[in-house]
Amino acid sequence: MEQKGKDMKDDITHDSWLFEQLQDAEFAAEFLNAASEDDDPKTYLTALRKVVEARGGVASIAERTQLSRETLYRTLSSKGNPTIKTLLAILKATGLRFAVSAH
């Protein structure tokens, strides 16, 4: 049981570290770029949700994108399927932009 408690503490520490790192735009951009390399769109949406939480929070980003919080939560859920317009608005509101590169 003690081991389980230790794992929970490590998760909180990691989340706190990640939240702090995502405050930096360059780190956030690299974080999203890494997530985009996964073939599963859920990975990118999960990463984008963490960026949103770290770079203003859902309520603030929803206001800046003129989306409701519910729409933003739904968009960033594992079942989300954002339009390019919504994705671009979210990225802009977090101080980031969409870019494409050759691989």
C-alpha cells in the first residue's frame, strides 16, 4: 500500500513539473510537436488539453476563443474531433501557432 501512495506522489510531482514547463512557449510547442508524431489523435488532444490548462486554463482559453467551456472540454476530450478553425483558435489563444514541416 505504501508503494501505491508513493506512485501517486510521483504523478503529482510530474504533473507539477510539466505544468511549469508548459508555461514556456518553446517547450509547449515541442511538446505538441512530439505528440503530433503519434498516429493516434487522442495523444495530440491530450497534450493540447495539458497546454490549455497550463497556459491560461479552460475558462480563460474558452473566453479567448469565444467557445463555451463545455465545447472546449468536449473538443479536447479523447473523443474530440476539432475543426481546423477550432484548433487554430485554441493554439492562438495559448500563444502558439500551427506549422507544418517535411519529415
